[in-house]
Amino acid sequence: MKKILVVDDEKDQLFVIEQAFKELYSDEYEVISARSGKECLKILQKQIPDVIVLDLMMPQMNGWEVFDKLKENPKWRSIPVIILTARTDGFAERAGELIAEDYIKKPIDMEEFKSRIDMVLEKKK
């Protein structure tokens, strides 16, 4: 079973993703949630997911800062990252596409979301 670490400060967003994956894809994926960048880094100290879905706009430590921390650490550097954001400006989109494995805009369509995660993990093989 593959592990997805979803990092988003919006608890409703996390709940929707967790519930959808439990109901639809529980035989393939386990969703681990982090409500902040700091919580994400704490989780990574204990376990390494197969993919990280990372919101850009979070208080205290934003997604760009978390991304930098991931790439600085040799243990975490190779974990694929999918940027997840409500931000739709061209800069964020281009940067997300260039530095991460994928870029997904909110609101999320669960079938597309799962499909994009599948594609990222397939590329990693």
C-alpha cells in the first residue's frame, strides 16, 4: 500500500481527501495528513511517504519553505512532490510545474487527483 502525505492547513480539504481515499481507494493508498509545514517535517522524521501533496499557502511555514526543507534533506529529497493550491496566477503555476512533479489547482476532482498521483508514482518507478 502506498502512502500519501497531504499537507494543507484547511482541515475541510484534508477531511475530504482522507474520506474519499478511504471510501474509494483504501486498497491502494493510505492518506497521512499534516495541517502545517512543521507537522509535515515531524511526520517525515518517523515515516517516509511515497508522495507528498503540498499546499502552497499556509501560515507560519508556507509550501515553498517546506519544499526547500524537503530538498535540503537527503532522506526526503527523492520523495515526489505534487503542489496543491488555490493560487492560480501564472508564476505559481509555472514554478509548481518546474520544481515539483505536478501542480494541481483547488477545488479538487478526486478521480483526477488520484489519477495524477498514480502518474507521478508511475514515473518514479
